Amino acid sequence: MLSIDGSFGEAGGQIVRTALALSTISKTPFWVKDIRKNRSQPGLKPQHVTCVKVLEELCNAKPKMAFLGSTEMFYTPNKIVGKTIDVDIGTAGSITLLLQSVLLPSLFADKKTIFNIVGGTDVSHSPSFDFFNNVLLPHIKRFANVEVSLEKRGYYPKGHGSVQVKVNPFVHLSDFQNFEDFRKGLREKVKPINLLEQGELVQVKGVSHASLDLQDAQVAERQAESAKVHLSGLGCPVQIRTEYQNTSSTGSGITLWAQFSRSGFEYPLIIGSDKLGEKGVKSEVVGSGAAKQLVEEVNSGACVDKFLADQIIPFIALVGGGIHSSRLSSHALTNVWTIEHFLGKVFEVDGVNNMVKVDYKNL
């Protein structure tokens, strides 16, 4: 059984989420201690406990000490079996953070998996739904046919957002004798993720959203118009859709993504940014903040924004490739460290140039 130090690096929940995903596909049991050790409220949060409960259904996992506030946990996975799983994280627990643990294993299940998830779709300290759907998901679709639908947005504090995720795998883990055969077979069927050259900026798209009670104040439109002003210097078409929904809590936000054209590459290059509305912060400030962040990412010459970097690293570890990020965050470096517990030394990290590579030809 692997032993993992939960206090390593930024010592957040990323270690637990990534370990759960990699443990499940590699069928490697682990014990993690000192979970979120230096946080004001150490131990497992509701989101992490829910991740474990979902994996109990998906792969008949056998956890121990996986309760709220626990600072250590044992986890033993079993065979991944596709099925329909209904999940209620409770309040505004992040749906996109939950998916960091359960989506990766479902990509290689023996059959289709459907997640019906209730929780927070646009909450702080996590990727927005639109970032997940438009920036990360296009890269994941090389592994499986993944369909995602937003049925209702969920803002803090009540949440109650609703998302459905349908996953129809191309490669089944159960078809291989062992995990090493699976890794080899996967690399023969799925192309590496190469995000090292930016290419030509084609367009910027976005979604500016708000709860229905903010419609009279035109919050979504103001966010969008402010963003457009600050994006005009990029010299490309900008399309930002506005929407309102009847939500359980008042809230707003905007997600933007820049699309690049690269000849000879089958998969896209997309850089994203997002901002949530805050009480007392003008809508124009929210929109301009997201736009300025995106402009900085584009002008950095990077191919992966600082938020996508840590999210895409687990997938690069499986099929090879590399990323050139605007910045390698502590989340990204912690993910590298966690993944190598399960896969061995696979990454080449260039902290000076903010690059992470996996070249299986040299292994």
C-alpha cells in the first residue's frame, strides 16, 4: 500500500483528489496522512467525502476513515464498472472538483457511465462549469465520448446546481491483463497531448451569467461589455453570450476562452480565464478582471493557462506530450508529485520555462 504525505507542497485537497483518481485506474491502494494539515480546518471536506462515496459505487472501493474532518484515509479500489450514479455534494460543493476524482476512472470503465451531480457549478477556489466544459473537456474527448450538460447553475452558499455527465469509453481498462499493458495500449490508441506552441489566435468566446434576480440590473450584459472593451486589443472576433437562470442563491460570473489555430494538429489549443461576481464589486470590474487575465495569458506566449495546467497534467501522464504554461502553480507541482507515486518517474519539469513534459520514448 502506497503511503502519501498529505502535507506536501500546498497541502490542499488536490493530493486527495488526484490520488483517488490514479489509485482507481491503477488498482493501487494508498494511505494518505496529514490531509490538509496546515489549513484552518484540516482534514477531509464534504467534497472529498463525496468523491469517495461516488468511487465506492463506480468501482466498489473499500475506504477507511473517509469521514468529514478525518486527517488520514485508507483507500482500496476494485474493478471500474460503468453505471448511472446520482450525486448530491450538498450546499455549494464544487462539481468540477468532484469530477477531478471520478471522471478519469470513468473514461476507462467497461461501459457507459452517467453522473447526475447536484452541487456548486460556479463557486470560489474551483474551475467554473464553463471553464471545465470549454477549456479542459476538448482535450479529454480524445479518451472517450464525453457529453456534459448544465441543467441549473449553483452559486454559493446554497448551490443546488445540476450537471449531467455522460461518458462512453473508447478504451476499456478491463480489456488488459494489467495496468502496464493498459498504459501501453492506451498510448497506441490515443495521441499525446502536445501544447507547446501557441499558433494563431482565431477568436475569443465566453459566457457571462447571473441569477435571475440580477437581470433588471443587467449584470450579465455589463460583465460582457466590460470584458469586450478590454479584449479589443487582441485583434480578433469576440463573442460573449449572456444568460440568466432561476437559481437558489444570488450570483454571477464570466468565463472567457481564446481559441488558436495550429496546422497539423487534430486537437485544439484553448486558453481560458474566469471570474466570479462578488458582493460590493461592480459587474464591470468582474468582466474586465477576467478579460485582463486572459489577455495576460495570451500575451505570455504560453499554450496552457495557469489554471488548466494542473488539471491536464494527469492526462498527459497517461499518453505523453507536454505543456508550456504561463505559470506552474503549486497545484500543478503537487499534482506531478502525487501522480508519480502511482506511475513512477514520468515527468520532466522545467520550472524556468514553465514546461512539463512526458516522453515515453525515453522511458
